[in-house]
Amino acid sequence: MNKQTRRSFLKTSLYTGATVAWTAKSWAQVNGANETLQCGTVGFRGRGGSHISSIGKNKGAKLTALCDVDSKVLNAGTTKHGVTGYTDIRQMLENKDLDVVTIATPNHWHSLAAIWAIQAGKDVYVEKPVSHNVWEGRQLVNAARKYKKIVQTGTQARSSKCIQDAVKWVQAGNLGKIKVSRGLCYKSRPSIGDIADTKPVAEEIDYNLWLGPAPKKPLTRGRLHYDWHWMWDYGNGDLGNQGIHQMDIARWFLGEMELSPRIWSVGGRLGYKDDGETANTQVIYHDYETAPLIFEVRGLGDKKGSGKRPTYRGGSVAVFVECEKGWVAVRSYGSVQVYDHNDKKIKEFKGGGDHFGNFIDAVRSRNPKDLNAEILEGHLSSALCHTGNISHRLGDDANVGDIRNFVKKDFGGTEAVDRMIDHLAVKNEVDLNATPLTLGPALKMDGKAETISGNKAASKMLTREYRKPFVVPEIKI
């Protein structure tokens, strides 16, 4: 296939969302395997800046392309780094010399951009969550398998030696059976403002490309950037923002490699009224057979008027694994502490890691097993966030008594919900009669098939309607 024909074919395939038909390289082949890997980063106003820095720090990897829908950001980046710039990812993917694409766009672009890059013959590092919904995450896994590409998830904790060692130690039974694996995302998040009217989009931003797969809607929030996290069309709340890291660690300790069979959520967006749609306070319960995975989100301060984060056992963004003979605290990615039931520290693990370096090493080895956060791991943990949010979005206002009656049958449910109610009603003086919590339905899931039974509305929310031509393709393997 000559250069022009291949370019035309690729462009047509990407615009229609069709599966690219040209043969992918085998696991044992990659452009530049014995030379410098040429890398391109998509979206670098925020997290993508760390991608650029990581590329620069890894010997044998070189930044050669940047892509961003904001022309000011793009021009500044290409000038600083002396590389080729693209506004449209589809044009960047036509560059046959690129070996690696790293993706740090808003969440709603993650799966589509990664799949397109894989189809174009690139290995991929994609930020968390790897998907905006469950179905598209599975298509991304399928694409990696079908086209034999190395795909790393941006959950950096997976490369931390201390957590790796702690997981192995706990799974070896040193603390007995796990009773609860608990993830926390306690971050004080202020109101984003209540703006009903349409806001102008800065002229340097290609808003059509920014929207991509999402519905074409005018901008109504005060800030285009970052606050998309709190809008369902683009983000997944703090559960899928910071929380995905801790969700992943909590699942890692359990050793579960399927979605949970039963899920419920209690929470809401409380303490202020703004344009945000996602919950700022939430308890999600994943009823795994090994042990429940309970996840807690707090968006308000530790008390009314405070911007200070709440804490639990000395952590705000953390994972606590409660076992028969003690408990484990993951409060950072550089150290892990183990305590007995008298809260006496009995062991500590230390050591971090180079997550992007691990990815580059796997690109060279062509062995996906060398990855610390292979795309399947990213998909499963991202999907746990999505199913928790589905329960929340399908929930109804409920009084505290009915909520307590609902959760009491699930081990650990009452304790987690009672602490959330105290955080809201007592410490932050939220009137839960005037602004009640939302009690989501308990969803029953086939973890292997990744389908929900008995709830058509929930099943529909496992995917979305995609705006043409930004359609996530179904990848069959």
C-alpha cells in the first residue's frame, strides 16, 4: 500500500469509526525497537505535561508530535519542544513514523483515541479512567488483543514496589482473610458556579473536536477545562477522577478479575447548588465474594466552611484493607503500613517505581505481561467506577431511615453510610430532609459477560450514543 493510498484509507476508516483492516504488527515487531521510539502526546494542557516529562526522562524515547484542540496550548508546546503539532488526532495518526501515542484528553475521549491509535499501528499509554463507560472499555481491551499492541493504563500505583509487595504479602494470607477492601477519595471540591446561560468558547479551541463522541451541546458551565469532570457527558465525578486510582488498588488486593456481581450507591451532590451533575459525596458497594469493596467519596471539607480534607485513619486519598489479623494502610504510593487490631504498626513496605518506564520497557520487549497496568486491569477498575455511578444515576431521593434499612444487610455498609451521614448532617450541617440523599438500586451483574440483568435502564447506561463520526467501533476477537 503506497503512502498516499494508506493515508486515504486510514482517514476514511477513522472518520467512520470502522475497524482498520491493514495487518497489525506482531508482538515481536515494532518500529524503532532497536532505535529511538518516537512518541506523540494527545492533550497536554494538564496531565499530558507529565507524559511529556516522562518521555524526556526515558532513554530511547523521544517526543516528536503533540496534539491538542487548543491552538494556544498547541503552539506553545510545539515551540517549546520543537516538534510537529496537530489539532486533530486523526491527522497525527497518519504519521507512520510514530511508534507510541500517549493520551491525556478528557475522559470521554480516552477509549476512542486509544482504539484509533491501536488501529493505526501504535502502542498506547492511556490515562485513567481508560473509558467513559463499561462497553467502550471492553472494546479497548479487544483492540489491544486483536492488533497485538502494548497498552498501559495510567494508574501509576501499579508500579510502586511497596504496594506490589504489600499485595503479595496480604494475598499470601499473612493477615488472614480480607474482610473489607476500602478505597477513599476525600478531596474538598468547591462549587463550580451556577450558570444557566450559554458561555462563549474561546476562539482558539476547536469545540467540535473537544466534544468528540459527546453530544453537541453549548457550553453552560463557567469553565470549559477541568470542570468537565463533574458533567456526565464528559466525566465520571471524583469516583472516576482521583478515585479510579484507589478503586484499582482496592480491587488489586482482592485479586478480582471480573466486575462485581452486585452494586449499589448512596450519595448526592450536596452542600451547595451548582452546575455540576456528578455526586460529590458517595458510598459505593461492590459485593464481591472474596470480600466487599467499599468506596467512599467526600467533596465537602472536614466541617462546614473548611477547605480542609476529611480524614479516616489518617488518610484522605487512601486504601485500607481490613483483615482478620490486622489492617493495611496505603496512604501514598511510596510506603504501605501494616497494623494489628490495637493499631500498632507491625510492618512497613517502601519503594516507588517508574510507571512510564515500565511501559517503554514493555514496548521494547513486545510482551504485554511485562506491563504493570495492562489495559484489562484499567478497564476493570474503570468499570467499577462506572457501575457505581449507574446505580447513583438511577436512584431516588430517600430518607435516612430507609437508607439505613437498605444497607444494613451488607457487611460494612451501615458503618460506611453512618460515617457519611455524620460527615454531611453533623460536620457540614447539611439538611438531609431538605436536600435528601439518593439511594441507588442494587444492580445485579454478570461479571464475565459485563451485562446487567433485570434493569433495562441500567443496561442501556453501560454504553452511550456516539456522535458521528466520533464513534467507538465494536471490536470482535
